[in-house]
Amino acid sequence: MNFDKYINRREYPRISDFTTVYYYGGGKVVGVKEPDGNYYLIMPDGSRKWVDALPAHGAAEKVVDTVTYYALRDEWNTEENRLNELFKQDLFEQLGIQDNPKRDLLFEKAWERGHANGHGEVYNVALDLVDLIL
């Protein structure tokens, strides 16, 4: 089996990529850290000036774009589930157990024992267990 076929190529979203940090001083926003990691001072006229880092300030507020973050995370999970289901069906075909009533039980056991080490290990565990249902 070609296990590369089951690798999720989407990048898993990191919540930090959707988090803006606002820094306060004197009751107003004095600096911002954007999700891309850039820092900006908020100038008296409201414009922004890029800086390497912000000086220490009082309070900070993190604001997360949860709508976008959760949407991208859901897309990643949907793709992961699709790939795992494809792997499962290909495994059944490879082992010749597509019509075996105990194939799902075999898969559950193989997944439980092997998935932490990847699809190849799930495959190896399934190979070890398949004789039990034939």
C-alpha cells in the first residue's frame, strides 16, 4: 500500500495565526501584534508604525477570529476523516475482507493499537489480526 496517499496535505490551523493582541496604556490601544507576528505602535494620529517589538505596557487583550479558525479546523478534520475512511476501505480490499462481517471490529483493534505510529503500523497490526476473522 502507498501510505503517502493517506497523508493530510492541509496545514493544521494554529490558533495563534488567527489571534490579534491589543496592548493598552492610558486607557487606549497603544500597540498591536498581528496574527502574522508583526508589531505596530499606534501613533497619536491613529496611524500604525511597524516595530521589532513593543515596549512593556499594562494590559493586553487577545482577540481571536474564531469563525475562520474553526472553519479551517473543520475543513482539516473533514479531510482527515475522508483519508482515514479511504485507508480503511483500501485496507479491507488489500486483506480481502470487504464482505467479512467482522472487518470493522478488526479495523477498530488495529487502529487502536497502531494509529499513533501511522497508517503503516495500522496495516501491520491488521495483518497480524486478520487470521482471527477468516
